[in-house]
Amino acid sequence: QVQLVESGGGLVQPGGSLRLSCAASGIIFSRIFSRYTMSWYRQAPGKQRELVAAITTRNSTTYRDSVKGRFTISRDNAKNTVSLQMNSLNAEDTAVYYCNARPRAGDSGMDYWGKGTLVTVSS
């Protein structure tokens, strides 16, 4: 079985920082974690889910425009984890953040999702 578990969410003041982590487990998936693109999505109340950042199997990264220069995504294949360092947070960053694992194009497999962790940026 595959499991993605997010952690690190919480309440933070505008201008503050948080670091989110996603840990992948499962005897089969753990062996091929490095072959998946890992991403962070978020969903604000009443809004559609949107891509925040992604990191490929080659460590190429992409970010949505609104978080460029503030957020940094990274992965540790030895630990089967992906992280999102979030700096200079503002109210628009308030959302539930979800971890996603996606096979490379040309590889057989399915997407996996975590249950999410809530980030609240107050005032």
C-alpha cells in the first residue's frame, strides 16, 4: 500500500515562515520514489485546487507565479520525503496543502495524494 503523510502546517502571522514535509511509505512505492514527480497543491476555502510547486525526477523545479521567490520545494530520495519551505507568507497562502506523487510520462502507474495539512496565515 502507498501512503503520503503531510506535516508542518499551522497558524502563522503574515510575513512568517513554515516548512511543510511529506513522507512517503509503502514497501513497493518506497523502492521507486525517486522515479516520481513530487508536487505540492493547495486548496483555499471555496476555491479550486491549484498547483503550488513541483520537483521532477531530475530535480527540475516549477512554481506558480504567486509563490516564486518565496517558496522552495526540495526532495530527499534517501528518506522518501519532499518538503516545501514557505517564507514571507501572506493571507492568500491560507489553504489546505496536499502532497502529490505522479509517475513520469511514459511510465505506468497512478497518482497518489496525501490527506492534506492546513496552513492559516492570520491578520
